[in-house]
Amino acid sequence: MQLAIMGYGVVGSGVAEVLIKNHDSIVRRSGKDSMQLKYILDLKDFPDDPLHDRMIKDFNIILNDDEISIVVETMGGLHPAYEFVKSLLERGKSVVTSNKELVASKGAELLRTAREHRVNFLFEASVGGGIPIIRPISQCLAANVIEEVAGILNGTTNFILTKMIDDKLDFDTALRLAQKNGYAESDPTADIEGIDSCRKICILASLCFGYHVYPDQVYTQGISDVTLQDVAFAHKFGKVIKLLGMAKKLSDGRVTASVRPCLVDESGQFANVTDVFNSILVRGDVIGDVCFYGRGAGKLPTASAVVADVIDCAKHSDRTKIFGWNDAKENYVTDHLDDPCALYVRAQGDEKAILDLFPAAEIASSGGEFAFITDAASERELLAKLSRIPGVTVKSTIKVTDY
Amino acid sequence: MQLAIMGYGVVGSGVAEVLIKNHDSIVRRSGKDSMQLKYILDLKDFPDDPLHDRMIKDFNIILNDDEISIVVETMGGLHPAYEFVKSLLERGKSVVTSNKELVASKGAELLRTAREHRVNFLFEASVGGGIPIIRPISQCLAANVIEEVAGILNGTTNFILTKMIDDKLDFDTALRLAQKNGYAESDPTADIEGIDSCRKICILASLCFGYHVYPDQVYTQGISDVTLQDVAFAHKFGKVIKLLGMAKKLSDGRVTASVRPCLVDESGQFANVTDVFNSILVRGDVIGDVCFYGRGAGKLPTASAVVADVIDCAKHSDRTKIFGWNDAKENYVTDHLDDPCALYVRAQGDEKAILDLFPAAEIASSGGEFAFITDAASERELLAKLSRIPGVTVKSTIKVTDY
């Protein structure tokens, strides 16, 4: 069995490393006689790399080589990854990807293409790095109707929030530290503004609820507005601030999805997920809550997930795995503002005016500001109510979850 | 596709309930036209049960019915479950079980029988209730050489320890509360003495490391000797006491396995696993640490795992899933006392004598006793050292883990 890797960056080179390091056990588990890495496609040169004899620059060599039955796509980005993957599937080759942008934008379509050509399109590495999550959802929880899925899906932002919470670094300082440690890129927008988490919750929601949810349907808010004052107030309420991606099935069959900073309980499963770790919670009608935890990014953890998919492709070389991820439905994703929740509110002004509208609120004050947590109601109503409190200026609101 | 359930107790009736409740989505996911529950085998009568028309008492009806292709075994106990399962597999029927005693004692043999007859023997529900763990280990982490597996594997003991830690109930009171809540049986021995956890760590170790580990090879100690004094001392050291099942691959290829109370870090992943919840940590060479968390027992969570296996059997009706779980090797399991670790020690007598042997020890005193944590060394050496401290009586030792 021969394979190719497209994209020899961090993840791609990790995949090559794992394939070589654990070659024997991988071959044994795949039930094949051998597994050879024949080509590595990358536009860059790697003259000193021990695998440089396999490097190619022309995609068509892979496409036209009938010996290649599995291709690993670790290029990232939507183009040309999409065109490459699509034509490989049409040519009867299975594809394994770690590319969350590709899966979040084109998952339903590429799964359909794979099905039509009796090959596999697998993407375990696209969410949660090495944490097993795609397969557990699609197989182990198959007896459940899944009601909710939520998670700390981005290691960079979780590292920054951890430093703000544990070491009282402000956002900018924590971000610079993340960049210094190699956890954040020089342009950190995709991470800190929640775009990366948004792609991942799209993949999870599509898989859990059965119809494609697209990134532009998901309310997405990052962590750049979270202040140390918010962190301190949250602690007074026994809470911790985490950036969560969340999706929920409503009783009418529609779904709501969002990415935003949230308050979680200090004793809950998410609170102790620190540094670059990720955690994903799935709530099923039969099982209740199940959580998955581990390193959500990084060369080798992500490579671990890619290689597990490669083994699965090798084992299932004559059949297509069923994911139950269908094309989008109209009016399927609904506005997150209608979802009932409690809000944490940080404000300035007349504390007492709060008690007229929220008589049960416990108010904490510090540094000329105060904070409280509202009762649960639709977020739209709560925001309307908050906008008309005389003498009070709301500085920020953060969703309070039951996680 | 027709199936039978053997054993209509808590789990078996839960399986029937889930099969009926989520019938349509289960059929869709299994890729079959239908899935009918044809027989329920139980020696008891259930005259008022809505499914009483399917009740039978003669096992041979199932064995000899060629329409039955999948049988769910939720009888528990080794006999006659073992004989029944063995003959069903030999007759070409796939078997799904939640019976940890059966899998821990006969797993390798029954997997071999299944392979020889080209059917499946699946047991996701035997560890961690509904938490997906067997399939993630055997599939998602397939790119890894697994180095360690450890977990809070028993909900009853975790509930008792939680009550001791959070509510300062002593062991006997906490046990009675567990019994009152239906979490502990009237004879709680299998839970509190670690026998249940032992069976589960055998299954996990066999699966992770490739060769059968039997319950009698595993050092097993329960929680009945843990005192509130231990809980309080542990807290002073920033630790929490949990009953862990642990197995580890040594550099010489052998493994060590044990079940015992352990000290875990208050900020670690195990510390926040409270009440009847379970959590399992897998440490792989590529992925690092991955954790799985959820309800480790209970009717519906366990049924969820059984039904996921039923769906998998239906999808794989023409091939045997490979687990890489082989018959036991000689001298494969080695003594846990040679494994290096630090020990928590509770003692009475001359505190100062401790500092001669453990100069770096931080000593906490309370109620005429004192406690400290040793340096890391082989447990055998540490116990020898502790036995010869003049003027000191050691009351208890508890392993300190890095989890």
C-alpha cells in the first residue's frame, strides 16, 4: 500500500515522522503487508531532509499514479486543497486531512464525492488535534441522539486565558508570551478572534446533528476584549472565563451555534483545562455528558490523528465509512440570541438601579466597576433590558453556561 | 437483522429501551433495513413488561435460530455467560457484552473464537460504562505505542471518596449513603475492595499493550482503609485521594498493573472527576496524554455503549474487527513494587526521625499523627526504609502519582 503527503509543513512532516517511527505497528494494525510513503508534495525545497528523494512539486504525479491509494492533505487553506482533494477522490483515492478550513467549508460535498467513488474522506485531525473525537461521535455515540456539543477548541486562546487567570497577565502580555512560545502566529487573528474555533464547531455540529453548518452561520466572538477585571469578577462568582465553541439542537429540529468567551464553573470539567489543552463535551440523550481531553494542536498529536485515519483507510479500502453528514438545509441554523442563558454583566454607574430589574442579583464591585449575573432568559431580552437601566453603562456581557 | 438479549437486568432492559426509543436512527446508522429485537432470555418472569411476548428461558432457542445474527450478553458473571458466548460465536453469531468479568477472564480466547468464525466479539460497555474508550484505544490511537493507561474506573468508590473529601463523611457513613442512593450494592465488596476496577484495568491493559493481563496478576487494594485524616493530610499537600487502576509498559516490554488509592494533584484531570463519574487517561508516545470522561455506570449510559457495538456489528457483518489482544505471555506482568514512585506516609511517633532518612520531606501534623511525602524510589526500597525508622509507627502509605 502506497501513500502520498501533500504539504510538508508542521503537520505533514509529523505524519512522515510517525509513519516511519511506528511503521511496524502501523502496518500490523492496518492489516496490509506494507505501507510506503512514496511522494511528498511541497512547493518548497528541503535539500537536507532525509526524505528529499520523495519530494515532488507536481500534483499530477500523485493524481496519475495508480499505486497511490491514500493521500494525506496537510497543506491547509481552501485553495488549491479543495481542488486537489476533490480530484483525488474522483480518481478513486482515499484522502485524509487535517485541514479544518476545508472540512468546515466543503465537508458535505467531499463526503458525497467520496461515497460516489467508493473511497474514504477522513478528518479526525481537523478538530481537537490528536484527541479522538470524530470517530467517537460517529461510532461510539451512535446509539444517542446528540443534543449539544461544546468545547475548548483552540489551544492558543486557552493558553492566553490561562495566563490571564493564573498569572494575572493582561491580554496583550499573554498574547506576546504565546507568540514567544510558538503557540500563536505573528498574525494571531484566526486564533484570538475565534475563527479557528468557529471552523471546528462547524465540523462538530455538522457531524453531531446531521446537516452542514457553515462558518458564516455561526456567531463568532474572540477573546481580545476580555479584561483582567472580568477574570477577577468571574472568580468572585466561582467561575472561569473560557473561549467555547458551542452548538445545540433545538426542540424544533433547528440548531444554534456560536463561538464566544463564556463563564464556566470552577468545579466543572472545562475549568481545569489549561494551557494549550483542548476539551470537547458531547451531550447525548442516552449517555448524558461525555468529555474528551488532550493536546488540541501540535505536530505529533495532530499527526497521531492523521495516521489513525490512514490506518482506517487501509482497513476499509473496499468500503466508504458513513458519517451521516448531509448537505445544508434551509433555515436550519437559527439566531443564537433566542437561546435562553444567564449573562455576566460588567458595568459602571448606579449599582442600585440593577436591583430594580434583577432583584436577585448578587453584585460585586471593584475599581469603579461592578458586575453581576442575570437570571436566565433569552439573550435578546436580556440585552434589551440591560440597555435601558438608567444611570448604568454596560461595559461587557459574557454568557454564563452550565458547563 | 434480528437480535437477542441475554439477561434482562438493569443493563439488558436499558439496551431494549434504547433499541426501541432510538430505533430509526440506529437502523439508519447500521446501514440495514431493520433491526428487530426477537428474544429476551432471562430466568425470571416479567409478566407486566411490554416486551413479555419476546421473553424466553431456553438458551438453545437463540443458539439454533439462524435469523439471529447478533446477541447482547448482559447477564454478568462468568458462568454460564462464558459457555453461552463461546457457543454463539462458534455458531457464527456476533456477541456484544457489557460483562467485565467475562472480558477480563476470557477476552483473548473469545476474540480468537470470534476471528476463527469470522464474527465479532465487542465489549465497549465493559469499561467506563458509556464512555467511548475501547474503540478510541484500538482505532483512534492506532498510530501510537501506548505507554500507560490509568483511570478512575469505579463510580461507587469515587462517590464514596467524593463524599469523604467534600463533605467530610467518614468511610462507613459515605458507604451507607452510596447504598441509600443505589450506587452501592448491599454487599459492596466488589466495588470497595477494587475488584471491579481490577477487571477493568485488565481489559484496558490487554488492549493497550497487546497481551492478556489477568485479574490475579494485578495488585489490588480497595479504599476501606482510607481515613478522613488521610483526606485532610492530602489536601495539605495539594492532593486528592482517588482509587486508580493503572497499567504501564516498562522499557523491557513487560507491564505492571495495579489498583489502589492514589494521591493525584488538585489541579490535575482526575481531581475534578467527582461523584459516580469515571475518567480514563491514555498516554501514547505520539499523542501524549488523552483523557475520556463521563458516566461510568448506570442503565442508559451502559446501554448506549452496548447499542453502539450492536450498530458496529451490523455494519461489519462480513468481517472481524481486529483488536491486537493476544494470549498471555509468560513472565509478562511484573511486580508493582519495583516501579518507582513517591509515597505519602501517615505515621505516629518521632517526627524528627523522618528527616534523617528523608531530609527534604515537608511534614504535616494533626491529631497526634503526622504525614509526609517521600522522594521517588522503588516502592520496595521505600517500604523497607520506612520499616526501620526508630520510634516511628507507619499507619498507612499511599502512592503519589504524576496524574
